[in-house]
Amino acid sequence: MSEGRTIWVLNGPNLNLLGTREPEIYGYDTLDDIAARMEDVAARAHVEIESRQSNHEGELIDWLHEAGAANAHAVILNAGALTHTSLALCDAIRSITVPVIEVHISNPAAREEYRHHSYVGMAAKGSIAGFGPMSYMLALEAALEL
């Protein structure tokens, strides 16, 4: 991967189940479907996509550090439920200079009250939510403009 020409897409807990998990909320697209669309757009912009998913907070933190050390162009982060609980992710985002864009398929502000607070959003450059899988594409467009 060429330094500075890679956008990292990091996905947190349970997002490996997209396509089957609560499709009335998250739709039927899988992470692979979303990643393929993102890679098509990124290729036209001469940018690479590095997509990863983990159900483990520490691994997401390590990947944020890795993206920072690699001088990534940007990070698109869907931290899943860790969005609302992880001070450690907030600190990891603040510890790197790479811009991080928070993304969510659903709109957390329109869901349960415990989803209204975002530690990720407190540290991210910006947030995109509520547009289904298109949220990732909107985040990618924003990242390409950075």
C-alpha cells in the first residue's frame, strides 16, 4: 500500500453479521458487499481501501495506531456498540493525526437513548449516520475530499 493513499475502513463488534443481523435495521448488504463498492470508487480515485473487522476493542485500537503509523489518508470507523462505551477508542483516535470519520448504518440518535452518546464522535473529524450501507459511501466521499 502506498503511504497516504490508503483509506482504512475499520468495523467493530457484530458487523461481521451484516446481511443477516436485524435486517430491518441494518439491511441485507454484507460487509463484503459494502467493501466491494468502496473499492470500486476508491480505485477510480487512485486510492486503496484497507478493510478490517473485529469483535475486539483492543484490536480496533491497535489498527487505529497502525493506520496512524502508516500515515493513512483517513480512517472510516464503524465501532458498533463500542461507539457508546469506549473511552479507549476515543483516546486512540485522539492519539493519531490521521482524520477519522465515524460511520453508522442506522441513526443512533433516533434509536435507544443509550445509543445517543458517542465517544467515537467526540474524537472523530465528523460523523455520518442513518443512510444504511450508503453511509459508508458518503464517508468515503468525505474522506476523498480531505
